[in-house]
Amino acid sequence: MPESDGGSPITGYLVEKRDSKRETFTKANTTKADVLSLKITKLVEGNQYYIRVFAINEIDSSEPVTTPEPITAKLPFDPPNPPIHLRADDVTKSSATLKWEPPEFDGGSPITGYYIEKYSGKRWVKVNKKPIKNCELAVDELIEKTEYEFRALAENAVGVSKPSETIRFVAKDPFDVPGQPGQPVVDEIKAATAKLSWKAPTSDGGSPITNYIVEMKKKGDVKWSRVNIKETVTDTVFTVPGLKEDAEYQFRITAENKAGPGSPSKPSELIRYGQYSYSLYSGIRFCALSRAILKFLLLCTH
């Protein structure tokens, strides 16, 4: 409002604008005498403008008052800061869950969503085409043992933030396959069956062993045949059925966990049902009898 109305009441105000790159002002709008503010429209975002105001009465208009510096046309807030604390959780050989926290400053406008970008080796590519509300995104179809790099961006009414710090990780399960079990030993063989025992692997790969795969093959065969196809074996003993007399067999054991089967054990010694059965039990009986006789003779000499 002017210090003097020139002897005639103020009837209104005229507001003009000028793009700083142009020489002339253009009318923005007018207001009534009791309105001392005006919203100027049709500005180009990013351009700078000078604004001047005239007071008007019945006689004429005053000299204008002009902004001393140009005003940049922009929203009253800024893009947000980048998201923080981006991390990868639940990483497996084919998937991962990316998590992050909101920016420390939202730019003065509420965060409307987030984008995740993946580095393709040449450029950054958006993982999600539309912004997501939550600070979490599951990514799948990863290739095992491949290294990936991701970053996060926040968006508000003004636009998208600068990217967050990147994270890198290798797509792999958090555990490995178990180690190699001990070489199986035939503890007993009779009635067309063989009782096996073995030592557990020194390492379970970071995940409990869920099964032992028992395999056998006849002498001269190339391929191993799985014995416990429909049976889960969690102990380190197993009785193999279906042996044929006078056929020679070998056995091997493979430990299995969430990551899958590990390396098979060393094969057992070749055993033959008929011969081995006799030598095992007859031999034991003979040795036991011999020890008993020897003990008896020693007692008699004293």
C-alpha cells in the first residue's frame, strides 16, 4: 500500500510480470483496493521473473514498485533427499529382499513413493516402473553366483531424489551343501540285506542335514542306483534290502540339506552276500571259540 493516495482513494492495484530474458512487462492481473496479494499463474518453471505493482486511483496509476532481484518460478518445496540404509536381506541363489529407510528430509513435500534401480553393466534400469509406498521390494529371477548392484530413489510432488548409496551382493544361498560323509562300512550282512554305518560330514554346510542318499551298484556296473528313493534317512545307519547271493556290491552315501546334495562318500569295500556272510559270522564265531579255548588252557596251566 502506498504512503500517499494522491488525494484520491486507491481503487485497486495492477500487477505485471516480465521474464528476465525479455524487455517488456505484461499484465498479470489486477486486484481490488483491499486485496494486497495476488497469485500469478502461467509461469514457466525454472524461469526467472521480475514483478512490479502499480497503485490505481480515479486519476491515474502510480509509479511501479519492482522486485529488486528476479524470482525463480518453482514449487515451494524441493525434491527429497535420497533414501538411506539400503540393504539386502534374505538373499538366496535366485532372490533377495531390498529394504531401506525414508530420506532424512522429504523436501517439504510428503514422499509419494520409491524406485529401485539395478545396474545392468552399462546403465541403471528401473526395477519397478511404478513407485511403491513401502520401504521394501522383493527381487527375483536372479542368477546364482552373479553379483548385483542396486540403488534406491525417493519421489515427492516435485520429483525424484538423487540415488542412494549403492549396495552389492552375490546371489547365493546363505548356506552350502554338506560335506562328504565317511566311507560306509558293512556292519552286518544276512538274509539278502546289508546293514551300513558311516560317519556324518565334518560340515553340514550351515544347514541341518535333512537326508542321507544311499546308493549301491554291482561289480561291473557303471551307474549307481539309489536305494532309499521313498525313504528319508537321517541317522548314520541304514539296512539295504534286495541283495542277491554271490553278487558283489559297493555302497556310497551322500548328505543332503536345504542347499541340495553334497559330494558322495568314498565307495565301501566290495562285499559278496554269500561269502561275506559266512566269513563275517563264521569268522566271529571261530575267533570267539578260539579265545574261549585259549583262556581255558591258560587257566589249566596255573
